[in-house]
Amino acid sequence: MSYTVLARKYRPQAFEEMTGQEHVVKTVENALKLDRVAHAYLFCGPRGVGKTTAARLLARALNCEKGPTPHPCGVCKACTEIRDGVSPDVAEIDGASNNGVENVREIRENAKYLPSGSRHKIYIIDEVHMLSGAAFNALLKTLEEPPGHVKFIFATTEPHKLPDTIISRCQRHNFRRISSAAMLKRLKDICGLEKVNVTDRSLALIVRQSEGGMRDALSLLDQVLSACGTSPTDAEVAEALGAIDRTVVHAFAEGLVRRDSKVLLEKTEEVWNLGIDMRRLADELALHLRHIFVAKATGVAPDELADSEREAVLALSREADAATLARLFDVVHSASWEISRAPQPRLALEVTLLKAVQLAPASSLPDLIARVEKLAGGGTAAAASGVKLQQPGAPGGRPGSSNFRA
């Protein structure tokens, strides 16, 4: 039997299984319950967040033998055919390779005929923004007044490329990037089902690499398990993903907070010899400093971090004041682009780190104001006591001498 990748194996089979898109699920389920299903839907959002999955689930909900229902049975003929992609009444069309006006004409002609055995004839067009201008124009009339048995579901990552005439004829739903906490929980559940042992720190790294896309996260987890086996170490996961070990990044952050230039230079040489990209290291370090700053400001480490990372971030946040952390972040983050363009990235990173250590304020702004006020208060007290300090060379005093006159 051929292997099924995790992204397909754990594709949601019901609306309630979708992660991070509760706002869309609630609207679609209510429409099904109240029999207020629109004739055309537009699902927009980043890659890998569930647009095509939601389209297939909506098709099943509409054509299920027990439907229309927000909870399709999943075992009837219509449900199984749609799940397996062989339903004669549900057409999944790739907008990138079927973007001509002749393809839309074919849709218009076929839409006239009743479905062969289902309740609705459904057209799912993925990456619909790839259709040509002529194809969009050919679709307008059918999209505005389709036959009663026809439903359109469009999915796109670039809704700004669609004509307003198309958008105005659809019910639009914006899919969000999935939160790090929700993705981390889902990956833990899948690791339990797969009987693999991946640490929370490694899963958090996968979540960061996926940038809010569940499909990307599952593909990266697949890659890690293929490369490292069922019990990978954190270092092995970082190497498999081409990422930077979080302990290394934290060591850099410690060097900055503790103003230890020697440690920073040693660590820079270490990562340079490992072939790590200096721009990427700067980006990771800026992100880690942001986490420390958030922990300092709120008293709680960000949820996207693993438990062990949260403890380390919180501990380091207690060693520096907010002004120092803000300055460190500004220096490192603003230098990221310059490091990527520098002819000697290592030198640029080293100087950036040393600059951050030297320029970071040793005291917070309130502390500095208090010290200034204390000094000013001392001068006021001296004046009040009738003691006047005469500067060298002033009238009544010899040059180079300091005279006090009561």
C-alpha cells in the first residue's frame, strides 16, 4: 500500500475538525441550518489554511443524502464520491491550467444540465484569480443568475486580482493564518496518533517555519520524520529543516542582555563555521528578542513557545529592563537587511552585535530621570544653604584656583 502524506491523511473530514477557522465554519453551518446557502462563495486566504478543504466539506454538506446538513454523514454515496474526488456532480477545476474563455464556456454549457444523481451540481475553482479577463467576463452572467441546481465555490490566495464584478456576485469569506497555539496543539495530537516522539521545542520550530499554514506544518513534520526517524532530537530537527537551533539563538540573546561581547563573538564564529546564514540568524534573534520583550511587558511568555522555551525567556526577561530590550531589538532588527546585502555578512553581524551591546542603555528612562532630578536637587540644596561655588578664573579668585565665599 502506498504511503499517504500527513497533510492528506489528516485532512479535516468535518467542519468541526477545521483548525483556526471558526468564524467561517460558524457562518457556513448557520447558512445550512437556515437554508440560506448562497449560489456562489469566495474563500480567500493564505496558502494551506483550509480553503479547498472547506469547499469540499461544503459540497458534501449540500449533496449528502441526509442534507443539506452542517454534519454530513460521510458514508453515503455522495459523501464518499466527493471525498475520493470521483463525484460526477462535483467538479474541482484548477484555475491556473483552465484559465481560458473556452474552459468557462464548457462550464456554462454543462451547468444547464441537471446533476446525475446528487442534489446540486457544484463547481470548485481553485486559484480562481488565474482566470483571464475574457474568462471572467464569460462567467459573469452564469455566476449572477445560475440555475437553481448549480453552486460555485471559488478559492484564491490573491483576491485583489479578481474583478469587482466577480467579487460582488459572491459571498466572501476571509480565512486567517492559523494561530501558533492552535497549530502546536494539532501537531501534538497528530504525533500522538502517529506514535512518534517529537519534543515541544521541535514542534514549535515547525510551527514557526510554516508561517500559519497547517498544510505546510504537516509537510514539514513529514520531512522531519523521514529524515530523523520517530524520535528526533531538537538539533536533528533544526538540521533537517535547515533552521537554527533555538538554544543557539537563546545563547545570543543572553550575550546581548548580559553585555558579554566575548560570548557573542565566539558564538558568531561557531555558527559561521556551521554555514548558517547570517541574515536568517539576525531574523531569528530579532524574533527571540521580541519574545523576551513581550515576556517583560506582560509577565507571560508567548503561547507559541514550547514550555521549556517559555521558562528560559521569562528568566532572561527578568535580567533586563524594558528600555534595554527595546534598544536591542531595534538595533538587531534594523540591521537585518544590511546584513543580507553586506559583502562580508559575518563582519556585519559581529559589528551589529557589538553595537547593540555598547548602545543599549544601562538604565531605563525613569531611572535616568530620577538620577537627573537627584542631581538637580543637590544643586538647589547648596544654593539654599547660601554656599556659592565660584568657578576658576572668576572675579575675586585666582586663575586655576577654586574659591568659596560665604
